[in-house]
Amino acid sequence: MERIIKNGVVYCPLNGINGEKMDISIKDGKIVESVSNDAEVFDASGQIVMPGAVEVHTHIAGAKVNVGRMLRPEDSKKDAEGTIESTHCRAGSGFSVPSTNMTGYRYAQMGYTTAMEAAMPPLLARHTHEELQATPILDHAAFPLFGNNWFVMDYLGEGDIESCAAYASWLLKATKGFAIKIVNPCGTEAWGWGGNVHGIHDTAPHFKVTPAEMIKGLAEVNEKLRLPHSIHLHCNDLGHPGNYETTIESFEVPKGIKVNPATGSRDTIVHGTHVQYHSYAGTSWRDFESAADKVADYVNKNDHITIDIGQVTLDETTTMTADGPMEYDLHSLNGLKWANCDVEMETGSGVVPFIYSAKAPVPAVQWAIGMELSLLVKDTAKICITTDSPNAGPFTRYPRIFAWLMSNQYREDMLENKLHKWAQKRSSIATIDRELSFYEIAQATRGTPAKVLGLSDFKGHLGAGADADVAVYNMNPATIDPSADYMAIEKGFQKASMVFKDGELAVKDGEVINPELKGKTFWADTQVEQNPYNAVLKEVERQFIKYYSIGFDNYPVEDEYILKPTPINGVML
Ligand SMILES: [Zn+2]
């Protein structure tokens, strides 16, 4: 099937295309150079055309997401929709934690065609994949949690990178996981004993390993396995005043390790996630202030790192993370309900509702810190825009964030009329007048995430050979002034006029018209030498009998669980 999207104004940073009037040709689900005259024509005159957006870090599937849904039935009242007969869209609900169908629809409506579930407890991989298969339209992958895993802590405590790499290779395959996710390394394990670690040099209780050794060791493992994505790091001390020093120290740890992906064009060694939560100065909530300038300065000066933001959207939302001790701190602070879970041998998690009130001092500063990071990091090739959905706010607020970043006037209006004065006093946001362009928005939501994930051969761009994931927005760059018409920007990005997924029209005039489309599942399929792989596997089996409450054979996610399996090959040890 041939299609052509004609006369759109194209933004495709990975190919250096900045607002050129072009046609985009599609054949058999891929972008091609040209098509025949029989191709079906879609008119995009006076509209913006971008690659389908790539979500680098979100929480949309798995155990803690489901706990969030159950813990907060009140959340479902804020966004609910019945079955739509004309399009066969299913009913769904949930504002901060939508049900699976709704998640796929809402992302697609905004032009997102790929999303990464950023925290998968390996033991609960099966459930995570079940939910991902039930989330329509989006290509997806999930990141298994490595930062508090007993096997990893043992291997790295002994400095045994080879065995750790063999174990990681097995775990990625067994869980159909895509990348090495590290959350509060050693801290969640310490939480199993009611504690936490602080900084990166505390030793985990009952293990001989520190967060710094975990970060470095896993970065080495990552490059040994030649994985598509870099390590994906949620630093220690999330949400603590004064934590920016821990953040910069953590980013410094893997510096110098040789970048070595087998596929894609990644040239970075670490991705720091939701860095807004990790850019705090001060010693308590009383003298809390932004340290975004220091963290942004670090990112500007170093080329081994990319970050995503974790922008606070000023909503009532649901926080959820494998950082168990942090959720307890949060619950102690806001007094709202709390769910907590330990995942044997591997990780833990917590879920707590949170109200980011614009009128409250701390959320106002948190909002400012996210904005500062996005605007002070000079090169949008180093940032991805995220809300760490739903933690700092639901992903459905992305269009509002784009509008904030594209309009100084919008931010001034927020600072003058909506936000607590701390936003101005405790950050530099009021002094920043930079406004991101359409090109930079496209980079921070398409090009950069695709590249850092190692998927840029076929995601995040509109060159020949790419998947035909295309978003068309009814905004004309020739006539719209984002600085002044910021509400039109927000509206324009909220509901795309057309979204193509693998060449099929998924969204038309802002509504999902093809809800049965299924996404691909990416995972890292690495090959390692028989030795030490076999020895490691034998040891894992022995430990399973000793510690796990489920059998070794019941652990791996079977191929039948995956509707569109798309393994990404790594190579040898
Ligand atoms: Zn997250």
C-alpha cells in the first residue's frame, strides 16, 4: 500500500530538516524516497509534519501501575470515556493512570507512536508484557530493574563484570527487557530493612557494594553487551534538598567507559532520568532552592550524558516508583495514602498520590526547575521532555509543557499570576527568555529519544527506511507565533490532525480511528560466550531453589506473550 503526505512543513532533526515544505512517501509501513502516482494522497498543506514522537520514560504497564489504578479510584473520574461505536474505540478511564486502551489512545492522539515503560520488576515481567500487549497503537519496550538485584549486587560486590554481564544477558532475554534500569541503587534493598542509602558511597546492608560501584559496573556490563540504550539511571537521593551533588557525582561515575552499541547511533554512556527531582539545593524544605543551573552546566560541558526532565505539570497525580524509601518519605510528608511492595530478590516499589499545587511553595519551585533544565541545557540533542508520567504529572500534559517552553510570555503569566512566589525567588526561571522552536521540540521528543534508545535507524525520523510513524499537526508555522499564541500551540499538539503508525492512519482530526493497531515489542537479545554464561545460569538456578518463591522454569516470559516480537540484537562478550 502506497501513501503520500503532501505539502506539509516538515521538522525532522535527525535529518537536519527544519521547517521545509516536503512530501513524505510511505510504502508497506516504511518511509520511502518516492511512490507511484497511484499512491493514496493525504493533504498536509499549511500543517506541521513530524516523525511519530518517542516517549523515553513513562510508567504505563505492570504491577505498580495497576496498584496505582486500584489505590486511586477517584482518579478515574477525571478522565473517562465510553465505547465509541463509530470507531470501535473501547471504554476507558483514568487521568494520571489511564487504563491500557486509554493509554494507547491518548498517546496516539498527541502524535506519540512509541513509549518505553521505564521500570519493570523482572519477577513481574509477565504482567508488564500482558498490559503492554493490551495497550494499542504504541510500539513499546520495558526496562528491567537492576539496581537492587541480589545477583547483580553479589557479582559487582566481587568486581565480577563477566558473570554480571552473562546474568544481565540472561535476565534481559528472560524478561524480554530492553535496557538496564537503575533506581536508587542499593537504596531500595536497604529499604527492605527499613533504611536507605545516602550519596553514592554508602554500602548496601548485607552486601559489599556501593551505589557508585553499581553504576560503574552496570555501565561496563551495558557496553560489554553492546546494548542499544545506555544505562538508564534514577540517581540516589531523589527528592531530597541538596541532592544535586549526588546527581553530578553519579553522572561522573561512568565517564570514560567506551561507548559500544551494536546497533543505532548512540554516543552516550548514561541517561539521567527525571533530573528535575535530582537538581535541588538547600538543606531542608525551608531553604530548598533550585540547583538546575549547576546540573545543566554539567550536562552542557559533558558529552557522555543525556537527560530527561520529569517536568512538574501542577496537577493532582499519582507517584509511583521502585524507589521504595522515597515513597515512604513522601507519604510521611503529605500524609496521603501509601502502597508499598517488596519484590523478592530484585526490587520494591511504592505508590503515593500527590497534589502539585501551583500556590504551594515547593511544587512552584519544582515546576521552575524543570523549565530551567529544559532551557539551560543548550543543545536539545541532550534532553528529552518527560513528566516521568505519572510522577510529575500525566503524559497528557505534554502539549502544555511544549507551550511553556515555546513561550516566555506564557511562563511570565504563570510566574505573575499562578505560581507561588518561591518559583521566582528560588530559581532563575524569571531571568530566562529562551523560547524553544518547533525544531527543538521535535528534537527533544523525537530525534534525541530515538537516538539515545538506540532506535534511530528506524524511529524518530522521516528518512527512507524509517518506520512510517508520522504525526501531522494543524498549525501553520508561517502564520502562528508560538510566543504569543501559546494556547493555540497547546491545543495543536493535544490532538494531531493525522497520525500514521507503520503507514496506517491511526488518528484523524484528533480522534483514534484505528484502535486495533498493535505495536511492536522491542527487547535486547544479546549473545554471550558459553563460558561464563552456562556457569552463571547454573548458579542462578541454584539460587532460585534457595530463595525464589517461584520455579526457574516459570520465570521467563514465553514468546507467545508477545504479539509483534522485535528483538534488537546485541553481540558478544
Ligand atoms: Zn520513572
